[in-house]
Amino acid sequence: MPNALAAVPVVAALLLLGAGISKVITPSSAVSGLVAVGMPVTTWLVRVGALAEAVLGLVNLIGASAMARVLMVVSYLCFAIYLQIARRSPAVKSCGCFGERGSPPTVRQVIVDLLIAIGCGASIVVGCPSLPSVISAHVLFGVLFTMLCVLTAWLATFVLDSPVSEV
């Protein structure tokens, strides 16, 4: 059975998949946020980046390649840097992380993205298995593990993109 750290890249991949798909469908908040911090992006460019984000999430869900996990770590570090820059800009009204369901960037989001990056990095070092490996090793445990990861990713969206303002 995998250790608890094995859930981190699965949850991180699910978040990438969900955020990527939502930005492909409704990229305007992400475009506005990126333009507000001085990045010359277009709707088309954000959609392409969001599609790459979703594909990276999918690749990390179905496999445990060190390169794919490294790219996930880099993605979360880039998100944290963007959020930190966006936090300081009064022009950014929404981070655009989850498409139209955006909230202003917060310290909480930066910290969570950094923790996810660290956890994914640790999963590379420890050699955590892929989700299909966990499921095939013990089906009942794998299904429960998957359900817990999906629930955790869903709950994480409320932490990362909460409609409640930070105090």
C-alpha cells in the first residue's frame, strides 16, 4: 500500500486537470489577471496554456514519470510566483485559477501552491506510485484512495479559490 504522500501528486494532478479545463472553457478571468500584472497574453494563448495544464494533470494521473512530476512541481512554483505578483497589484480582481470562478489572489493560495510543489517534489524522491498502480495493486483500496483524492481536490478548490475574503 502507498504512503499518504502518494495522494499529493494525484490531488495536484486533479487540480491541474480541473483548473486547466475551466480556463479552456472560460479564460477571461485568467487573461485579465495576467494582463493586469503586465503579461502580454491573449485569450487564445491562455487557452493553449490551460490545455497544456490539463494535459499535464492527465499525464500525472495516469503515470508516475519523474519528468511529468517535475513539470508539475515547476507549474505549481510558477503559479505561486504569479499569485505573489498578482497579490501586490490592485488591478487584479481575480486570479483566474479556475476560469470564471475566480477570487482575488491571497497569501493562502501562494502557501498552498508552494506546499503542493513541495509535496510533489517529495513524491518524486520517495518514488510514489501512479494512480493506476495503486488501483491495480488492491482494487478496493485503490477505489477508496481515488475517491478520497477526488474529495480532497474538490475541497482544495475552496481553499485555493474561496469566495470568502482574506482577513
